[in-house]
Amino acid sequence: MDDQNKIVISSSTKYLARVRKYIEVKANETGADADTINQIVMSVDEACTNVIKYAHHYDTNKKIKIEVFHSKKQFKVSITYEGLEFDPNNVENPDMEEYFAKCKVGGLGIPMMKKFMNKIEYKCGSPNVNYLTLTKSLS
């Protein structure tokens, strides 16, 4: 794979704009509509934000590798990072009536990713290497 299909960022939210732009450019190559592209961009942004906050605890010495694989039928983003294990598939969707009744803030990123993406895969390698793959079917 050439370097045009991957980027590596330091684990800091200040690099999320670069990630969003990179994903947008790559998703545009598929000819997908704007709504689909926005769903992909938002999901990748949320996944990277979670890595930065919860796996790396804002440690800018840590790195996140984002790779894109796409065709006209599918857009796949692989996010690789070292750190704490966390499988977003194990997070239950919140009860939205309770969420709004208690005026909660935050905690909707993973449910959003699950709604927007067709498949979320998580694998933990060794030592402490995590692989998160987000897949969106394109029609």
C-alpha cells in the first residue's frame, strides 16, 4: 500500500481536522453522496477521539495509524494504535428517553458509529496493539 492510503498522527485532538479532511478526500474518490461521506467522516473522527481520550489519555507521544481501503461498493477504514483494549461492539446503546430526561451530555459517539457504519470490527494484538476497522457499504 502506498502512503496515499494511510496517515499517521500523534495522539492529539489538534490533528483530527487533518484526519477528517483525509477521510473526506478518500471517500470522495468513491463517488459516494455527501450524506454517506459525512457519516464516514464523523465515525472516523469519533473513533480517533476515543483512542486519543481513553486509550492514550492525550499522550502526544503515542501514534494512531489510519488506513483506507475502498472500492465503488465499500469504504473501509482501519485504525491501528497501541494502548488499552476497548471493543466498541461491547457498548450498549443508551436508553434515549432516560438520556434526555436526565439531560446527559456525551456518550453518543459509539452508538452513532454503529448507526452510520455497516460493520465495526475490533481485534487486540500483542503487545497492546489494537485494530479497529470501520466498514461502510456503498450503494
